[in-house]
Amino acid sequence: MADILREICDRKRLHVDARKAEVSLSEQESHAKAASAPRGFINALKAAKNDGRYGFICEIKKASPSKGLIRPNDFDPATLAQAYERGGAACLSILTDEPYFQGHDSYLQQARAAVSLPCLRKDFMIDPYQVTEARGLGADCILIIMAALSDTQASDLEDAAHCWGMDVLIEVHDSSELDRALKLKSPLVGVNNRNLKTMEVSLDNTLALVPTFPQDRIAVAESGLRTAEDLASCASIGANCFLIGETFMRQQNVEEAVRSLQKSTAA
């Protein structure tokens, strides 16, 4: 595990412990039961592909550890979510981690309330408590990062998500993590093109791993996606879904940026 990821997860454990002291699991369960029904994250991606479009998971992200502040101005989660929806997004990804991404739980609530799109809570999930919390916030999907978890932890998180009717995006970085991910139930597997040790980005990750996916898996390319050519390269080997954040967040007109990349449709 990369040092930065270990640092993030260690800090996240302290955060979760503090949250448990503030809000009991039973309280979180009450919030989750009161939340509106999950919208179907995977189904939205399938629908986009069936319509001949790319399955865009468009990200609302203010900052990152590798790039610092990405969108210093004009950062309103609800407005950004609406722009993404108009531009042709299938789903949204909203960063809720505060120390490293300047995210906030309220960003997820604001974004989801403003649109009809399913939303992923993008955070470092290490405890089933966070899954219940995510459902209470309205999340339709959670992220499982294999590099940060044991097989048992990943399975426990997935089971918790499915118990609440949520979908799961499993993230891998190499073939070893992919082998572990394929033992889980979720068909949605993302390949992160960012090397967690060097923070460098290369589409070679997606191009090498996706052709080895079983037919029943849905491939998502993540990170380093900037041009129509990037998307076409990934789509040519079976990755028709894309999680894109920084590329869109740096554009003044987010709606047009999404629409422009969506012009070249998935095969």
C-alpha cells in the first residue's frame, strides 16, 4: 500500500471513531431508513451504453492530494450537478473526504437533491458504519478501494452496501487487485490509471487490465481521461464507462465540456 494511501486510511479510522462517538450506529440506521430509495447506479450506466452513449460518472471534486486545489472558484455542488446532468452524465461521484480532497458530506446531499442522477459517495471506506452513513446521506453507490482493504474488509463493505440496496464500484490498480476484486459480487470494476506510489497517470493501466475482465464485469476507466481519443482507446478494449473529475472541474463551462466529450459515442 502506498504511503499516502496508508496515511489517508489511518486518519480516516480516527475520523470514523470520532463519528461513532458523535452519532451511534442506530441513529445512522434511522437516517438510512428515512432516505429516499437508491436510484440504481449500475442500471444508469447500462442505460447510457444501451442508448449508444458513454457511461459518464462525472465527479464533483474541489481538490486532491496530487493536484491541490482544482476548482478554487465557482464551486457549488448543486449547480455543478445540474450542469453535469444537462451535459449527458449518467451518474455523479461526489468527494466527501475533507482533509485531502476538501470535500464534505453536505456536498453529496446538495448534489443529489438537485438532480435525478444516481450518486457515488467518493470516500475512503474502511468500516461498514460508513456505508450506513452513506445511505443516510442519500448515496446510491459506494467505492471499495482494494489497495486499502483486506479481502474480508472489502467483502464486509460490499455486503453492507447490498443490504441497503446500494451498488458498489470496486477500484483496482493492478492484476493482483483485479484477481481479488473478481471474488466479490459487484460487476462494476474501475481501473484507476494513477500509480498510488508515484502519483503518475497512464492509460496503460486500463488498456492492460480491461481485456482480462470476465464478460460479466462492467469496466470503468478512472483518472487521466482528457480527450475523445483517450475515451476511444479505452472503449476499443471494452471500457465504455468513465469516471472523470479533474478534466471537467477545471473547465469554466462544465456542461459543454461533458457534452463535447460525449459526442463520440460508445460502441
